[in-house]
Amino acid sequence: MEYTIKKLANIAGISSRTLRYYDEIAILKPVRINSSGYRIYSEKEVDKLQQILFYKELGVELKIIKSIIDSPGFDELKALKEHHDKLLNNKKRLEILIRNVKKTIDYKKRRIKMSDKEKFEGFKEKLVYNNEEKYGKEVRGKYGDDVVDKSNKKLEKMTQEEYDRVTTLEKEFIEKLKKAFESDDPKSELAQKAVDLHRQWLSFFWDDYSKEAHAGLAQMYIDDEKFRLYYDKEKPGMAKFLRDAVFVYMQIK
């Protein structure tokens, strides 16, 4: 069955403008343009649009979606199974948060008692989920599933005090790194303080800290685009500065 742009937009629950934009960026082009100048979409394009919307629902950027679905090795069935698994994980996390909200309502109405730990159920699961979505593939490829799974479990078992400390450490590290970056000297005292904060932060996630693993992670911040952009979005070149500062730290320590 074939659809005009308006009909496809209606059944997909999106706007015709969105489909025109997808055509412009070449992520979803019509199978043909009819004699009246209308974009026409076949079943193949319908299935492709479904994949695009699945990935969007999971928070993947259009640029990355395009590279995934246009790659020669793209397996539609495998992708659907991955969507299914991720949505189930997301459902589990949302159910935890829903129960948390319900408990909190009852607690506020003084119907039940609620521990401080219970008040934060679901939030750590969300952090694990987000980390897996953004960096899971790269980190698992470098360190293996066992290391990453242990790190995730360690995060999920953190006390609220530990979780607060991790959050504070990360903020302190980023702020100090930005200030150190302005000096353009990875050997500076401020840069080395930033790296030590980074070490403390990592120690909450790793079973055993090692200089070699720290140096390897810092190098990945350069080699992997996702990690590089995470730091360079603050200030271009900051990922390389951090890597250099970590290498200096390794020599000093």
C-alpha cells in the first residue's frame, strides 16, 4: 500500500512538516514523487519510519539514527528486539518511580512510614539506564560485560550518602577541570587536583582502581567521539586536556 505524505503523517501521528524535514536530511525519502508533485511512500518507507520513531522514543539523535539504519549491516529484526528490551527496561524503571510516588503520597498523608533510602528508589536505576544508552556499547567493548555489570550493581547498591557524594564529586571535578583548562597547563596544581577528584569519582564505580585503567579511560575520552563531545561541549579541547592531565598524574603518583 502507498501513502501520500499527509496520509502517512496521520497514521504515524506526526506532522507533514516532519516528513518533509526527514526528506531534506535524507533520513527518510519518498519512494517517488507523483505527477501532482506529492511525495509517495511505500511499505518499505513506512517500516523505516517506524524504526526512526522507535529510536527517537529512546532518545537517540536523528544524526545517529541515520547512521544506524543506513549502515549496510543494519538488521531490522535485531533492532526491533533491542527496542523491545530497552522499552521493557524503561518500563521497569518507570514502574519503580510510580511506586515511589505512590509511597510518597501515602507517606505525606501519614499512612505509612518511609525510609530515606526508599525516597530515592528509581533514580539510580535511571542513571544506570542513561549511562548504558549513551556509553554502554563503547565501555563494554573496552572493558567487557563483567566489569560494566559490576559497576552498575555497585551504583544501584549505593547508599544515599554515597550517591550524594558521587554527584558532588562529579560537579567539583568538572568545575575544577574547566578552571584548570584556562591555564592550558595539564601539569598545574589545579589540573592535578581535578584529576584526583576524577580518581575519587571513579573509585565509587570500580571495584579496584588502577593507574593503567584510569589512563586507558582517559585515552578513550579522546578516541571515542561520544566521550570527547561530552567534555568538549564544555570547552573545545577539554577532553584532550583531561587526558594529558591524567597522564601527568600517573607519572607523579
